[in-house]
Amino acid sequence: MKLMHRSMMFLVLFAALVAAATAGAHGPIGELVGTVLDSKGNPVADATVTMQSSDGKHPYATHTDAGGHFKFTRYETGQYDLRAYSNGMFSEWAKRISIRSKKTTEVTLRMPPPADVSVTVTR
């Protein structure tokens, strides 16, 4: 009986150690916050912001709130590329933005001005 109790205690302790080691296996965690602005400096609400690791893997997406703010929380430290999409237009890529352990990185993405389109109709 005592041997079974000790074996059970060992298994519980071993499982707890494995769980603790696995939880930290992904490395340090940080967050990235920012704002999307239009070409006049006004916030862009409901823009889609995409983020991917700088090697082109691990894409993530979120949307801006009414004030143009977005947040990516609890991401592994490393280099990320970001851009915003709204009303059929993309911002330039913000390249190699660093997310650092236990830090908040801030970035501002700017949308391009609307394109001037002129149409000429000939008969």
C-alpha cells in the first residue's frame, strides 16, 4: 500500500514538472500594441491588422477599435512584420518589429492617401 502511494505521488510530481517545463517551452512572452492612422493622421476604425514572424510564418490578425488601436498580446519574443488593411487599401509593411520579453512594443501604421481616379469617356 505504501509503495502504491509513493508511486502515485511520484507520478503526480512528475506530471507537474513536465507541465511546468512545457508551459515555458515556447520562450519568453511579450506584447505589441499600436494605432492605424489614415493619411491625414485620423484613426482608422475596424481596420484589419496582420502580423507574421519575419520569416513569413505564424500569421495572426486582429481589428482596430473605434480609436484605431490594436493589440497583440502574449506572443513569443522575436521579429515580426505588420501591416493594416482598410477600404481596399494596404499600409506599407512595418518590418522587423521586435517583441521583447515582458515588454510592450508600440507601433503606428499609416494608410496611404486615397488614389485619385479620373475616367475619360470617349464616343
